[in-house]
Amino acid sequence: MQQFSCETVADLAVPGLVHGRLTVIAVHGVADTTTGAALASALAAPGPAQLVVDLTGLYRLEPAGAEILYRFAEEAAAQGRPLRLTGCTAQAAAVLARTRAAREPAGRAGPELYASVSDALAAVISAAAAAPLPGSPFARTDAVELRHRLLAHALVARAQGLLMERYGLPGADTAGALLRTVARRHGMRTVWLAGVLARAAAPGLGEAWFPGREHPAEPAVGFLLPSAGRARRLSAFLDALRDTVCAITRTDMANVQLLDPSDNTLRMESHCGFPAEFVHFFALVDGTATPCGHAVRKSERIVVDDVASAPEFDEPSRAATLAAHSRSVQCTPIPGPAGRAQGMLSTHHAQPGHAFTGAEFVALDTVAREAGAWLDWYRTTTVLDALEDLHRRARGP
């Protein structure tokens, strides 16, 4: 197994940053005297870009490695490029603290520490939004999309590192190919499987990852036809859910969003009736300026009688919604564990003051509960099946 490895998670143009580029790298293994040259090379490789380094996969940091990080941080800070470190273990944080205390004079620039890649990216995005380049405004939607894309890359890189460390896979390409193969076989996105892998407890020494687990039957869902024994894909389920809420509320504009636990964004998974500009604008919602964002935070339905004047929208979101010829909206949460929303059912209507009936709200609530129960079942069956499959394939024959 390699003592040290580094993977580039993302390398992107970001208006507003010094030199206009952001690079995120993930390091794995040990950073000490013997691997110091490799660490220094990894830090220097992105050139003048601002750098975020994910240390989640670094299981030991020695003083020699910490010294390299501090030297690089000082040089980068002098160029207006703070070095941001994320995911420090307690051991790494202690070594970094001792290194900081030993360096004189006090006040010299060192790396900025963040609990997660998400927190570090929030700092980067805030800096970019505060000082956009002339003619290149850095909009909130750009920030949300960038943060989500980088987190997706970071999750996949972390999953690749876990596979390399646990199973001795020869490199990130092999680990990535295995992730994609298993995700495709079980009808899910690679980043979804990567996120589940990163959050799951490591498997034991036995053949099965989850020995003795039960395989409950698929829950009854009134709007689904029987699956005839075939595994139902998540995308097909969400499309059927979307069509059902359209029929209930008498509209041809609707979307289904799921909450991404890695950064608490709502991701549009299924939609109909909207122009491409609307779909792009609301592909990811961070919960700050839309009815669906407010509804998921409160875990309660929100009804907007008139998009043109509703306080739940900020002005860019309002303009994008009106451009889609939507004047009234309802957002019904999909309940999840402990009563917290795990997604959203939203319908849009061409006239302000759309008159929803009590029966429609009852039907929406019923469908949302059935969808929540199905998604809970999916996570404890199909998703765990995928992890078991990944475990078997990574172990080899």
C-alpha cells in the first residue's frame, strides 16, 4: 500500500479569486520525513491557484509534514492565496498546533483550518462573491453550484481513498472505475454511492459488510404499479412521483427534489413543464431564498399565492420563476427520519391565487408520506445491497 498519495479533486476557474482559479486536492496516507517531498510537490503542482487540501484520508501527520504545510502557507499568503486545510484528525490538529506555537515570530501566516470541505468552500465562495471581477458577477446560484460540484468531487475522491486504503487497490483510477460500475449496476449516481461509502462504518473482517441484516419487502405505494420482482430504479420512482403530484394539483409544471446531506442542498431530481433556464437556475437550492428552501428548513408545506410579491423569493429566484410563467407555487416536504424533510414536492401554476382544495392537500400529504417510506426502504435495502456488492468486488475472488 502506498504511504502517501494525492488526488486532484477539482481545478476550476472562479471569478473574484486572486489568479482566478481554485484547486481542491485530497491527500492520503502519512506525511512525514520520507514522504515530505511528495507532499511539497502536491502543494506546488496547482501553481498560483488558491488551494483547499482535504486531510480526511491522512491517517498520520508528523512534524516534518506540518512544517511543509506551514512553509507553503506562508509563501501562498504573501501572494494573497490562503492555504485552507480541512478534515484534520485530532492527531493532525495537535501536531499543527505545536508547529504553530514553535514558529516565531508570532503572527506569521499559517494554514486556515476548517472542519469540512464544505466549510472551506464556503469561505472561498464568500471571498469570491465579495470581490467579483469587473464584468464577471459571481451570483448566488453560481456559488451554490460550484460548492455542490466541488463537494461531489471531494466525496468521490474520499471514497476512492477509502477503497485504496481498505482493499489495497492500485490507484484512484481503479477505485473510481469500481465505484462507477457498482453505482450503475444498482441504478444510482456515483456521487450518491461515494457519499454513502464515506458515511458508513467500515466493514469487519467477515465476508458480508452487514451480516444478518433483514431484507424488508418494498412498502406499498399507491401511485406505483407492481414491479413484478424487478428492482425499481430511483429515477423511475421519482418520475412516477412527479407525475402523481401533477395529476393531484392539476398542473403540468412540477419537480421533485432530494436533500443532499453532504451540504444540505436540494437537488432537482425529476421535473416537467419548465424551460431549460429554470431547470439550470434551480438545479441546486441552498435554502436561503426560495419557497422550497424555506419549506425544507421548517419541514412544513408552504403555499405562495403570488410569486410576484411573495417574500419567500429573493429577486433573482423570483425573476427566474416568473420567466417560467409560474405565478403560484406549493411546496410539500417529503418526511424523513425523525420527522425531518428529506426532499420536496413542488408544483407551479400559471395563475396567481391558484385554489388548492382540502382534498388535494390530503392527497399530497399521503403521497409525500408514501414517498418518504419508500425512500427510507431504498436506503436500507438497495443502497446497502450496493455497498455489499462494492465490498465483494473490491475484495476480489
